[in-house]
Amino acid sequence: MPAAPRASKTRPPIRGRARRATATVALAAATVSAVLVLSGAAGRAAEPADGATVELAPLVAAWPTSFTVTATKSEPGYIEHLTLTRDADAFALRIELEAQGTHGGGTSLAVVHVADDGTLAWTDGCAVDDCDHADDLRGFLSTAVLVSAEREGRLPDRATLRTLGDHRVVCLTDAQLHPADTAILDLQPCLSVATGAVLGHWSDAAGGFVGATMSATSIVESDAPDLELLTTRSS
């Protein structure tokens, strides 16, 4: 049985800082929208529609090197409160489980680091035998896998544009991120065009977002890292 969630020590947000972060994300989204227009199908004057493929390199170049995303993900019997953050080479995901009824909750934390040469390693929360390598990382921390691929010179050429609620995302197949060890079930991580954070997963077979996907109406994006979360260590 996981331990009960610990009370958050995060300080209340500073309104001015929150406004600046929101404005910066809005500016980033506008910049990336312009990039989408330029990288879409030739001769198109408007941003590409859902399902269009777009060049990935200009999008990655336009993303900020830090972000924080908070959201919820609802399942039968419990709700997950998600905090996903990046600060340059460090990426962290905290999941706080709020169970319904008499079942207990819990908190999990995963932190990974991408080296200059693209090596991806666990910093905290490793649940595998080889914690010096996180090449098989999937889910909400897939942005780190993409950054690793870019630094190793194997960034995928194109991604598919989708919309999750009010959030534009680009989705990559599992084979694009894990060419040497492709999963049988292709759940495509979909990254925010504004920040590069993974907001959900798309399934071609289901024709929609499935699995590890944030509730679209709960998503809040910022370009500021959650430094406290990145320095927290799981017990």
C-alpha cells in the first residue's frame, strides 16, 4: 500500500510571475503557430489541420528549455494530480494519487537527466535494473527521449499535428522514438507545440487520445521550471 501523499511545500504562486510565465507561453505558442504555417504543406496560407504532418526540427528549436505543466487525469476510483517539469537537461514527473472511498493514495516521483551527448539516465524514481540508462523511457517523460534523440543526431523528420482540447500538440510514433525497441502497442506521445511537454497519447487504432492523457480542461502550462520538484527526492 503506497504511503499517503505528503503535504505540498510549494509556495503560493507570485501573481506577477504567473502572469509573465503565461504571457511567455502565449508568445511561444504564437511563435510555434507561425512555424507550423511555414512547415506545413506547400502553398498553404493557414496553420495545418489535425492529421497533417509538420517538420519537427523548427518546432523543437522554438520550444523553451524549461516548462511546468499541471493537470489531472481521472480514472474509475481515483484521480491523478500531475506535475511535469523541465529545467534544461533535467525532467521530472510527480503523480499524486487521490483515491475515492476507503482506498489510500500515494505519491510517485520520477526524475531523469539528458547529458550533452544524449545519454539518458535516471536521477530518481528508477524502477529498473539499469538506472544509468533510460533509453526505454515512455509516457509523460518522453520529451526527454526526444531531446536525447536530437543531441544524438537522430531527431525524427516529421510529426503529426493534433488538438487536445484547446492545446495544439504534435504526435510521434513509438517507432520514431524507439526504433531499436518498438512497442507492440503504438501509443504516440503528443507534445505541446508551445512548450514541448507531453500532454497525452494518441492511438491510431482507437482514433483518439487514450491512456496517459491529461484532462484537457485541467492543463495549465508555464515556461518556468518547478525547481523544488526537481530537487526533491523520493523516500
